[in-house]
Amino acid sequence: MYNKVLFCADLYASSDFAFAAALDIAERSEAELIILHVLESRNRYSGQFITRDGEVWASDEVIEKLKGVLKAYYFSRIEAEDPENVRIEVRAGIPWVEILRFARKEAVDLVVMAPYTIKDPRGEATPEKARVGDNVKEVTLRARCPVHVATSPKQRLTLKGD
Amino acid sequence: MPEMTRDVTGQSVDVEKIKRILDANNGARIRTWLSICSRCGLCAESCFFYLAKNRDPKVSPAYKFKTTLGEMYKRKGKVNREFLKKCYDILWGECTTCKRCSMYCPFGIDIASMISLARTVCWSQGIVPEGLERTLGNYRETGNQMGMSNEDFIETCDWMAEEAEEEIHGLTIPIDKPGAKYMYTVNPREPMYYPQDLSMAAQILTVAGEDWTIPSEGWDCTNLPMFAGDRDLAGQVVKTMYEKAIALGIPKILITECGHAFRSAAFEGPYLAGYPDGKPPVEIVHSVKLFYDYLRDGRIRIDPAKKLEAPVSYQDPCNVSRNGGLWEEGRGIISYIAKDFRDMHPNREHNHCCGGGGGYIPMGPEFKRRRMNSGRIKAEQIKATGAKIVITPCHNCFDQINDLNEEYQLGVKVLTLKEIICELMVIPEDLKPE
């Protein structure tokens, strides 16, 4: 059904539901699963990024270190001990731009991502209060392939809106 | 054995190298400027750093050039690292080379040029802001500040052509079209961070029926080496662009909405690239001029029903207005797109720098707090207009005003000309998507 499934890892645990969905679809389709994280540019100009080590430049060292973190986190969630058809990629820039650029270049045929789950970046993620942020909005509107936005099973509607 | 000096940390300075730079520039201009300044203080009030720092005399333009380049000449280049680090703080932290002070100097001393020369001395000793230094490697390796490959750039153009075709029937982004009228050059932030800008440029140029192309190399019109002090590289950057236009047989280079790119390509680049007459080998046209011509000549028509109702102000980028002469063209465009225009005071060629020019924005977080503090003058100017929208045809102004918007809670929306023109222009019937 699919040849390449692109999972957009936002590094919040709330996107684990989306990862599970991406993994399931990739396994059923015997497709390659690409786990992509975009180091988000803090500004549109500085080329600097926020990581757990603080504000850094997106050097090869930073990118390799992040790939290691992603591999440890996601491979532990895959049953196969050494999954062959899974690739980790890291880019730097504006997330939705890089996701679309990557999807186009790699000709992926499904993008899987999670909604935005925090209002205040300094606060905790609240998977039950998902929002459509810029990244989901732009990727779903602009991608040339289907986009799957996976939410928490506990996702519920609220009349309060917030 | 080259002559060296050492500071308390034992780090050395190549005095011979500094002397060579100073000697090479020790012409009548610099000698006159350094000796003619009478400390009248008229330049002080013109400087937004001075105003924002409660009129501290140590931030006046005259003080800044005397204590940096002036001292370098006085000491005949025999300076140590400690001195150069103090210069670093002044040269990059307290000046954006906006050239406003030169307008108020009764002798017309070009202080920005002297600050730039002092930057070159610091750069020669490896003393340069990290944010700028990082771009230099990118320019050397890839020819552009963001380190984007030409292949990725072309792919981004193809991608944006696909997107724009949904708005404009038959739109293409021609690459390396020989003999086109305009070679459109961009700021790499566009393909990297907001590729829609390329799409919008393509829409405007297509609706205007323009004969244009994008080059597959030499497409970056920015020139951060010019602000870092690396003059050789700055010359090479601009030369690559000129030579591409010549190779394609294109008579005009079109500059995107970027201020310093215009200053580089039209005014400083020819000198940096070693053209003896100081003129670019092809005509340099800024987007502000071309867009104004399109609106004036009816090649682009604005839907009157869509004209902006909210109060609008216009930020004159220093290198488009004061140093580029296009302040009336900018206002001319606004007259077509906005009903309620509220100019800043002062304005036009007298407008203050946003505080993000001269390499300040890419210098990054190390200088952010100072950038916000000195930007208070611009924030106050904007607030006084009561505008809800600030339009500016410059990436640095755009980013700086966005940051000021947050810092000073200005409550404005910052827009580029392309964004508004695309939103408001009438699409001719034959170009409407099927």
C-alpha cells in the first residue's frame, strides 16, 4: 500500500500515539519508516536551535547526537531487535517547511504526525488537549501525499475550547 | 619574523598584517576624515544607539570611530588583543553602519566606512561575531550564507513553482534562461525558512508579464562577509553573481526585498570585487523600484475592494531608502495598497535604522539583548504612528520589528511587500487557475 512512511517526531511523548500508528502502517505495508525530526530554528535568521543542551548551532555533532537520542527512544518501541526498514533523519529549519521539503524530495507516500499539545512551550504536554498548530496545518494543506494526524485515544472534544 | 604583540592571556596579534590593511587604506579620504572631525557632536543625536543609551557620549559615532580605527592608525597597528576585543564590542555591538550619522556630520565624514575598515582589522585577527563567522564558511563552501546546495535551491524553486501554479495558471520559475531581462536573486533565508517568498515573487513577476529567470548559482544576493570585515570574500560573493548574469547575457539583476543586498550589489560590491570604475557590470534593480513601476504602469493592478483598511506604517530599510534612494518609491507602493498610511517620524532618508542591520541580526543571541535595548527608538517610532501593520522590504527590518513587537508589545503585524501585493493584486482572466 505504501512504500515510504514519514513519521514527524516532535520529541514530545504525546506524539507516541502517532509513532505507533506510523509503525503499524509501515509494518502492514512493508514500507520503509522514516523518523524525521526537525530542529526548529528559534528565529528565522540565526541558524540556532534549542536542544536539551541549550541554544546551539546545528552542527554535524549536534545532529549526530540527536540521531542517537531518537534511535534509542524509538527503536526501544519497535519489537524487532534491529529493525532494518527504519531510518532516522534530522534536519534544521522551520519544521513544516523541512517536512514538506523532505517529503517531496524522498517521494514519501504517507506523512504521519501528531497535533500540537502544548500551549505554553515551557509547560507540560497535555495529549488530551490537542491543537492544530502551524506544522500540522501547513503540512496537511500543502503535502502532495496523504497526511495522517494521530491523536491520543483519550482525545475529547470540549466546549471550552481550551 | 613577523611583528607580534601579546595581551595578558598571551594571545598574539599579527601586527604586520594589521599594518598592511591600514596602509592599504591610508588614502586621502581616511586621513582627512580622521583629522577633520572637530568633535562638534552633531553626529551623536543622529545615532539610535546613542539615543537608546541615554545619550552616553561613549556611544556617539565620533567617539566610536576615534577609539577604534583612529587608535589603530595612531598606534600604527601596534595593538594587542585586549584592545581589539574592546573594538569588537563597539564595532559590532554599537553600530549597524546605517550611515545616518554621515548625513548630520557637517563635513560628511563617512563614519560607517571607517567602522567597516576597523571591522576588517578585527576580522584579520579572527575577532568577529560567531554568527557572522559561521556564514563565512558557508559562503566559501556553497556560495551562500545558509550553506544550501544549488541542487536544494533549484528543487525549492521547482516546489514553489508547483505551489504557485495553483494561484497563477501556467506559472513557471525559469532557471538559467539566457537573455532574460532580469536575473532574480534572493536572500537564502527565503528558500530555507520561508520558501513561499519565492512563490510570491514568481506570482508577481508572472502577472506583470516579466521576462525573468533565477540563476542556478550566484543566486544569493546577500553579503555578510561585507559586514564581517572579510573584504576578499565579500568581493568574491558579489562577483559570482555579476558574472552569472553576464554569462547568461542578462542586463539587470533584480534584488529581493533585502536591504544590505542592494547596498552590496549596487554600491559597495563593485569596489569589493575590484571593478575600477566602482560601477556594477550590469544594472542593479531593487524589488521596491520594480514593484512601484509595475503599479504605476498598470502592469500590476490592485483590487480596490481589498485595499488595506487598517493603519499602515512603512519602515525604510537604511540600505533601500537612505543609502539606496528609494524612499519615495516605497511610499508610492503604499499609496496603492493602503487607505490609512501613517509615516514614522523621522522618515524617508532620515528614518532610524531598525537596529537589526549591519550584520546585527545574524550575530545571534550573544547580541540579542543589546539589539532589543537599542531597538527601543524604533519601537517608540512605530508606537507613535498608531499603525497596526508595518510594511518593510527588508529581511533584517522584518525580523527585528517582529522581535521588537514582542519585546515592546507593539501589537503590529509585520508584512513584506510581496505578501501584500500577492494578496491584493488582480489576477488577469487568462492567468486564473482552471
